[in-house]
Amino acid sequence: MVKDIGGHKTISILKMYDEVMQPGQTLKEFESLHQPKELKTVEGNALVEAGVDIVWTLACGDTATDYGSSNATIQVYVTDSWVSGVLTASYPTYGSDGKATWKASWTGTSGDGPWSKWAVTNGAQHLNEKTEDLGTKNGGTWTLEVSITIT
């Protein structure tokens, strides 16, 4: 008898820059001009049941608020509240290798403070959540890229 095997894998990449992204500058332009002072790669997370229910609702042809570019972002938990990042143009990416990837940025004082969690959200419901000490942002620009692969 063959057993069903399935799961998910999440990898998040945090890039921390001292420089502040300028108004009107794209993240792609910013990253081509600056090197991060620190880079962290974190594996693992917990999918949130209500978020997975939304994915199944959409997959089965019903309507729900999706995790696409018009709704989604990444939020970080700073001190005692969630702070949304600015979703990078052309994200999320999806449709190959069973993977979807979101990328967002926080620049200047946005998101300043200790980052203790992150989540991909559609504005109303988290898809996933990870508790992880990512460091303390104090100015500059930080980017967080989250890839979720379903196997």
C-alpha cells in the first residue's frame, strides 16, 4: 500500500540595509545599488488553518479574498502590533515547482523595533505565521521574502 505523503516547506530571507530606499525608487533599483549589512535565512513556519481554508475555497472555484498582489502583503510583529510591509512589484510569484513567493519592504522608520514574528496576509487573514527573533530594525530598509512550497 502506498502512503500519501504531503507537507509544506517555508523559507524566509531577511535582508537588512543601513540605507533608506528613496521615494519613487523600486526595490529592484535599490537592491542593485546597495549590499545588505546582514542576511538571515529562516526555515519553517505554521500554516494557519483559516488561511489554508481560503486556499482550498479558491482552489475549488468559490470566492474568497486571495493572497494575490492586490490584497496580500507580509506583516511583521513589532513590539505589540502587526506592521504591514510594502509588497514588491511583480510579487507574489507562483505557478511553478509548487511554490509561491511574496516579498515586502519596510523603509525609514516603518517597522522600527524588535521583529518577533512574521506572516503572509490577505489583509484579513494570515496564511501562515512564524515566531522568530529577526532582530531590531532602527531605520534603513529591511526586506523579507517568504517562499511557501506545498509538496
